[in-house]
Amino acid sequence: MSTPDLQQLSALQKANTELVATLLRAAFNGVERLSALNVNVTRDFLNAAVNNAQQVLSIKSPGELTKLNGSLAQPTLEKWMEYSRNVYDLAGSVQKEITAALQGQYADFTKSATARLDQAKSAPGGDVFAAIVKSVLDASNRSFEQASAFTKQAASIAEANLQAATATAQAAANVSKSKK
């Protein structure tokens, strides 16, 4: 191997190591944030459960139970909706970090492959090889773009579903409040 080949191999290994480190950091940070969110939500739900139990135990008539039942359910539903939004935001954030890292790596790969392709054209029979590699790169680019579009579409659908669920929960809360 010549020195330029070793330098290129070293640069490639360094780039791959940096990519893996970036992906691991994003995943670890996401898990860390999700764990903190889960601990906080669990603490809130435990405190609410204890408070609700105390309220139920202090009931003296069936009418009070009916009134209390509606007032206990709504805050729990709102907390679950907030938790769902937080998990969705967290997942979206981690997905964006990972996608950005992969897109950067893929752009570097494509740039390098295109440069090599230009060099290969000058070799005997290189034009056939270059045409094949260009076809593979074009197909790869289309696949990557389709995967990115699919990811964005899935995120949009999830966002719309979350907004619809939030609107439904809000409507239920309004109906519950109007009945009081």
C-alpha cells in the first residue's frame, strides 16, 4: 500500500469512529433524558395516587364519590397526554440528531465516490465501470432520499395523531367541566 492509501484508510477509520461516537452519544443522551422523564412522571403519578386515595377515603356519601370521580380522572389524563408529548418530542429530537449525523456521513461518502469515479474514467475500460458505479450511486441516493421522506412523513403523521389526541382530551375536559 502506498502512503496516500494509508492516509485515506486512516481518515476513513477516523470518520467512521466519529460517526459511531456521535450516534452513541445521541442514543445515550436520549436514554438519559427518557429515564429522567420516566422518574419524574412516576413520582408525579405516585403522589397523585396517594392524594386521590386520601380523597376517596374521606368521602362520606355516594354523591361525593360521583363528583370526585370526574375530578380525579381529568388531571391524570392531562398528565398522560403531557407525558406522550414529551416522549414524542424526545424521540423526534434523537431521530433528528441521528439523521443529521448519517446524512453528513452519506454526503461525504457520495462526494468521495464521485471523485473516485472521475479518476476511474481515465483508466482503460473505466467508462464502463464508471457508468455502473454511477448507476449504483444514483440508486443509493434515491433510496436515501425515499427513506428520509418516509421518516419525515412518519413524524408528520405522529405529530398529527398527537395533536388529535390532545384535542380530544381537551374536548373531554371541557365536557367534564361543563357538566359540573
